[in-house]
Amino acid sequence: MPTLQELLTVIASDTSGTAVTAHSYGGLKPEQIKALAAKDHPTYTGKVRDVVSVGDELLIVHSDRLTAFDRLIAMVPYKGSILTAISAFWLKEAQKVVPTHYIGQPHERVLRVEKATPFKVEVVVRGYLAGSMQRAYARGEREFCGVKLPEGLIPYGRLPQPIITPTTKAAAFEHDENASPAELIAKGVCTADEWREISAMALKLFAHGQAVFERLGWLLVDTKYEFGRTKSGVIKVIDEIHTPDSSRLWLKSTYADHMTQGNAPDMLDKEVVRRYLLAQGFSGEGPVPVVPTSELVGLAKVYLQVAETLLGKKLETSGPTVVDVTTLLK
């Protein structure tokens, strides 16, 4: 099988966008979803993944869809294959410190996981002043989801300690809303005891993630976690962990120099596309700008760099073929 690096090099040479389309996977097709439903396997379509119910388990199918600002932006070739590899690595690695719903990876784009009832909250852990919080801090805001930040923090600087800024979990392509733990509890999203358990697990996992990434030369800046309660009653980490789709990663080796010069850190996540969109005047409203092939392939190569460094091997692919989920059903 060809390596992803080889295929991305070929795709990059075609600026027309034809190769990007040919090597991108859009997810389960309507006829597949209909056939699965007829066999009592309902599906849920999220922003980038399709989830198939199989008894007490789920099959999570990763597409190549790219979203930003709660909008579908473009297709990134083989992004789903790369993210599946990263998610599988971290869901297994995380089990050293917290329980996760991971069972296995039956296909390069598919994870098999334990079904869980999700808590309707995204647990965002932040270790640095970055992203939307940085922009809000620059506007004068100092309190974030019940946490007060001190004066004098600098853009891209490390926070005194990691903080949690939860958001209520919205439907796909709808806006999540910031919420304090007290608000989550008042709304019935979780109990006080559940929040204590969830937040403790999130901070423990974030510390573990930072340690692993730092050994590899990266800084885990912030990330989001999701949690669910399984049939056995155990609260476990669900969904993806520490992927470039759900996290900010910066290069450690150049971070100090960039900070001294007042420049943004070197980034290994989809923030590079967000910045491109912002430069085009797009932040979620109006028509989505066309993203050049160079930007899309560049992002895929960044994701691939993360995956291959974590796994310690070159990733190969069987190509952008349709995922036949029926062969993975038990």
C-alpha cells in the first residue's frame, strides 16, 4: 500500500482541486445510512464523524470533512485516516491514567468503542492564553466560566495553572455555549459529584498529555474532552483525545524565541486554517472562502507529522474508498 506521505505529495501537485476531491472521503452515504437503519443500526452524523450503533458498542467512522467556526470548510485528503490513528493511540495511552471507551480499530478510518450516555458538556482544558480566550482577554475580559484570570498575562503565554472552561454540548454545526460548573449543575447537565469526578479526570489526562507531547517536542496548549457513563455505571472518556482537530499543539523548540520576538508560536493544528480564513475576513458568517489545495494538503501533512511521531512509523492507506461498515458489524 502507498504511504500517506507519497499520496499527499502527488495531491499537492494538482492545484485544480481534482486530486483533493478524488482522495477525500465524505463519510457514510445516504443509502448506507438507510440500509444500516433497516438492520437496526441507527447512525448519527456529526461535524466530521459518523457514528453507527451496534448493540452496546459504537463504530465511529472518520470522514475527511474539515470544520471551523462551526461551519463545514472543505475536505482534507486522508484527514480521517490520520485522525483515527491518533485517536486510537491516545484512547489506549489515556487508559494509563483514566478509563476510556476504546475497544479497537477494525479499519483505518473506524474505531470500535463502548457505548456510553454522554454528558452534554465539552470539558475544555487550557494551559496557555490562546484562541478565543486570548481574544476575549485582549478585550478586557478576565472571568472565564467562573475562573478569574490575573492581570498582565501575555498572548500565547502559559497560564499560572491549567483551567477548565466548559461549554454546553450543542448539535452538529450549532454553537456551544460557555458555562461555569455551577451553571452546568443547575441545568442538570451533571451533579456536583459527577463534575468533581469529570474535572479531576480531565486535569489528570491533560497533565499526562502534556508530558507525552513534551517528550516529543510539542506543547499541548489546550484541548477538549468528552465524558459518558457506560452501561456498567462507570464514567469514561469518550470521543477523540488530543488530536489536532480537538487540541492546539505548538512546537516546543521555537516557542521561547517566538515569544521573545512577539510572534505566534509554530502550530501543529487546524489553527493555521482558522488564521487563513480570518485573513479572508471569514469568522463563521457568510459564504465560506475557497481554501487552496496548498493549505489543505499542508494541514494534512501537519496532522500526519503528529500521527507518525506518536506511532513511530509511516502510515499507509488502502485509498479513499467507501467504508463498508456492514463488514464490521458483529
